[in-house]
Amino acid sequence: MTFFGQTLKAGLRAAAFAVAALAAAPAVAQAPAQATGTLDAIRARGSLICGVTTGLAGFAQPDSQGVWRGFDVDYCRALAVAIFNDVSKVRYVPTTAQVRFTALQSGEVDVLFRNTTWTLTRDTSLGLDIPAINFYDGQGFMVKRSANVTSARQLDGATICVQPGTTTEQNLSDWARSARIRFTPVVIERLEDNVAAYLTGRCDAFTTDVSGLAATRSAQSQPNDHVILPDVISKEPLGPLVRHGDQRFADLVRWLHFGLITAEEYEITAANVVQASTTDTRPDVQRLLGRTSELGQMLGVDNRWMVNILRVTGNYGEIFTRNLTPLGLQRGPNALWTTPGGLQYAPPFR
């Protein structure tokens, strides 16, 4: 046998020995154990902890009996139903604009549903993700009707109330610089204190998302004494936030929103969902409501999760109408994609 042949034979014996040794190694050495995810932690605790605002009419606010209600609250309730099929298994933690991200990062809350804008910086630097946009908004201004102001450009030299730690604060500065508007900011952390400063005349105008302005105006004893100016100075795509890296939980939150949109598209409501779950023969509806396929199981929940949710909250349109229409908010870009100007669009349930 040549030297080359002897070397090849020896090499093959060494390779075979290495393969045998690797096969005999304990299985645990092949991959580290995976950390417990958010969904498992919620189930082990027995309740969902949902971060919301400190109080914003139409979105998240306790009623006279202390029961939290609103658009964001209904999403929290829907998520609790998805996980436990029990709407009572959710606890609400009010968070200010400045502490909301820390509350989620630290694990004080499991998810944030509280009027938060999706931006590149927040997407990349906070260790958080926004799985879906559930409300398209934009920043505006509110003034007292007695001021006779009809345009934001008339606010040159005004004092303007704004919350710190928000996109609102930066948008205001960017817009004023671009429009060559001079203003004096009155920066106050708590929303309630901002509104109080505006009402008492400490500032001439109050700026936040248009939805927030509508909520604030509706809560006043004389709503018509206040005017929301027609100027919209930014894009504010709002959505829930979850911790980065837990894709399983992010998928559940994402498809929760898409399920509410799909249900509205197919006219599945709180009133007809139970009947539809047994009689509607449309393939997409059958998959949505768990009659066929196992889409719920893929998300770690019951296959009838959307039936359970829709019985409690109704579809996206019902949630909007119940909570936001009374504020005077129109669907606008939050209408379904099948409506002219509507942006709410869900990928297929398949």
C-alpha cells in the first residue's frame, strides 16, 4: 500500500472514531435549554399584566366603578381571552410616557397597549418590538374657541403644552423649525397635568395625537369651547409593544390584531360568531374560527381562540365604534382596506 493509501485509511479511521464519539455524547450538550417565554410566564402566573395609559378617554380609563374601559383595554381583554379564555384574568398597570418602556423592559408588564408610536429608534434601540399597527394617527393642536385661531400657523409666539419623552415633543420642535414658528414649550409629564395647564390658561395650545385631543375635548364639561385645528403635522402609527426576542408572544399579539380585522372584513361580529363558527362555509372564516386547520395551536392557544375573543370584544369595527366613535373620531385611515382611504389590512389566515 502506498504512503497516500495508508494516510487515507488512517484518516478514515479517525473520522469514524470522531463520529462515534459525537453520537455517544449526551443530548444536552447539543443545544442549550431555551428560556421560559412570556406566554409560559403569563400562564404560570395565572394572569396577563397589561401596561396602559394613566387615563385617556376612549382608549384606557377606569369608569365610575373602577373598571378599565377603552380601545386599548379591549385589546388587553382580547389577549387575556386568547390565553385563558377568561376576560377577568388581566391586570392593568397605568404607565406614563416616560416610564412605559422601562416597565416593559423590566418585566413589570407583559405588553404595552397605550398609544405608542412606531419609530425606527424605538424599533432598534429599546429591545422592544411593535408587532402590528392597530391605530393610524397624527399629531395636532387644540385651542380654546375664544382664541379665534383657525390654523396652527397662527400659533407663532404661543405657549404650547406637551408631554416629555414622546414623539410629540420632537415633532413639535421639528414642525416649528420647518414652519419658522416661534413657541414656548410647557413640558409636563402627566397627561392630566398637561390638560389642567391648558385649561387654566398656562399655555395657549395643547398638542398630542389627534385621537388624544378628541379624547381630552370629549371629557370637558363644555366640549364645544375647544377646537381641534385642521393641521396634522406628523404620522403616528400606534401599536402594542412586546419585548424583543420572544417571537412566539409577538406572533400571538400580531395575529390577535389581524384576527379582529379579518373578522370585520367577513362581517363576523359578537352577535353572530357562535353561529358562524358552525354554519359559515367560507374557507377563510372556517380557518379563522378554528373549524379547519390548527392555526390557534400554531400560536400556542386554543384553535377556537378567535371565537372566544369575538364573543367578548366583537371585531375591530365594533371595538372602534364602542370606544372611539363617541369621541367624534371617524374611521379615516383606520377603515378597512376595502374602503377608500382605509389602511387596515390583514394577511390571510392560512
